[in-house]
Amino acid sequence: MHDTSAGRRFLVTQFVEYSIFDYITKTSKETREDYFDVAKKVALQMLESIQELHEKSVYVHRDVKPENFRVDSNGKVYLIDFGIAGAYLDD
């Protein structure tokens, strides 16, 4: 988190190149099986990222959809856009 001289706060994050669809189509070979292999690996990471969020914090994303995941050139999936995330409080 950074502060400006005007007192505004902003967050700087890394640039993550690909949408889920772009990554799967660009890295898949010609075969249908390869396309599904890449898609399964990405989907598993998507689920693992949500699981990690819930295990290591008290936050709930509240806007999980394919558009809120990005993939870097190494195939690592990132959950993004925490704009409407909220704390989960167990009473």
C-alpha cells in the first residue's frame, strides 16, 4: 500500500498477462486432449486459490468468475479483483 502527497492510497501489483481463455488457447497444442489437459490444470489452480483464501484469511471474494482470474506466462493462476470482498465473521 502506498500513500500519495494528497493522502490517497493505492495498491501496486504485478502485471499478469493472460485471461483464462487466452492462456488455455495459446498454450494448448492442436489436439483436443491437450486443450482439456491445460484447462484442467488451470481449473484446479482456480479452486486451490479460493481454498487458500478461505483457509488463510477471513475474507470471502464474493465475485468468483472466470474474468477474475489471470494466468502468468509460467501457468500460475491468480485470483484478482477483490473490490466487493468482505470479511466472513462466524457468530
